[in-house]
Amino acid sequence: MALIALLTDFGTCDEYVGVMKGVIAGIDPGIRVVDICHHIEPQNIVHGAFILQAAVPYFPEGTIFVAVVDPGVGGRRRILAADCDGRRFVVPDNGLIEGALNKPLDADVVSVENRRNFLTPVSRTFHGRDIFAPVAARLAAGLPLAELGPPVDSAELVTGIMPRYRFSGRDGIEGVVIAADRFGNLMTNIDERAIERLCNGAAGRQVNVVLADTDIGAIVDSYDQAAQNAPLAIIGSRGLLEIAVNCGNARQMLQVGKNRRVRVQLL
């Protein structure tokens, strides 16, 4: 059975997500639709790319991902359809797919231009309904990627939106907060492998985490290793460094949002 996974910044207070599902069902009622997330921060492409990257590995081959965080809707930005490792994507060409594709990039990509696959008329503001949903449904029904439009060189895709950590000398890593989840946990762009690399050959030295001007301390193995309502650093389920508060909300307590600096340093 075909599977379409949806990710948008549409929220669930309006009809937008339900209408996209209705369009898909109208083309093929046998298609299964799964919601990844519809509460991406409005117009926040980095947040959408971050969540899409975290979700993709847990879906089976053959899944079609429809990701619509599209502040350029109706403008000159392209709409892409891509096939990578047996999974397909329908996304705006704005960097949203950057984290989800393999590096080095190995994907077949086309520009979605064949209007026979769109609803008519196409609105100026709701391409999720008029283009993304019907295109995904037709892919799920067996339409070849090549019939959507001309090929695109993957090297020409919009990239570079995802912030990258960097090593600062031999004793530190500098990164940023990318997003906060429902619990107020602050997600960073520093992954566990980078921390392991930092610690390689540094036996006996302690790892310490600093968020903006707040000393968080060592990285713990579980939330309850910190006192209740105390901040902590932990490697979360995405394999990334997170700043949390045991039984509390780090975003509220620490008054820190996205793009704030995070430093991991050896003492």
C-alpha cells in the first residue's frame, strides 16, 4: 500500500491539512497518509528541515514525503520531486530537503512543471492543495518521476540553510540552538559523533556545556541525574546534544531561543 508522509507549517486550526488529505483521497482512496508534523514554526525552513531529517530514516522505502514550509509560494521558487534511496520527496526548492538527502548527494531530481498533474485552477497561495498533494498522489499511484518535469542537477538545489557546528581549536565545539520541542527541550546542531571526536584522546578531561552565558555542566545519561527543575545537557533521541530541565521547560527557564550559541568544551 502506498504511503504519503506530510510535514507542514499549516497547523491544525484551519482546513489546510484536511483538504490536502482530501485531494489525495480523491485521486486514490487507497493511499495511506501519515502526519509527521503540522506545527513547524510558520515560514521557518530550518525548523522544517530539522524535523524532516529526523523523521525520514524511520519510514519504509517507497514512502513519499510531502513537505510544505513554503514562504516563497506563488513566486519564482521551483517545486522539486526527488528520489533518494527508494524514498521520494515533493518539496519547494528552498533548502527544506537539505538534511534529508544523503551526503554526498545521490538523488534523481526533477522540477515539477507538468500542469496536467495539478488541480485547476492553481491558487496563488495554496500550492499544498493544488500541486503538492495531487503530484504526491499520482506518484503513489505509479506515475514516473520523469513525467513531472525536466531533470534538475542536484548540485543546483538550494542548500546551506542548516547551521553547522565547528571545532574551535582542540578543546571545544561551537554550535547553536536549532529548535525547541513541546517540552521546551532545546535542540542543538551538535551531534554525538562530534562530541566523541572531541573526547578522543582526552582521557580524564571532563566535557562541559555552556549555553549562551549559562554554564549547564557535564553531559548526563538521564534526566534524573539532575535535580528537579535544574538544567542539564543530554544526548537526545536524534543523536544530538539537547539542553533540558528535569521536569521543567528549558526554553522558558533559560529564556533562550533558536540561534543562541552552544559550546561544548574540555576542562
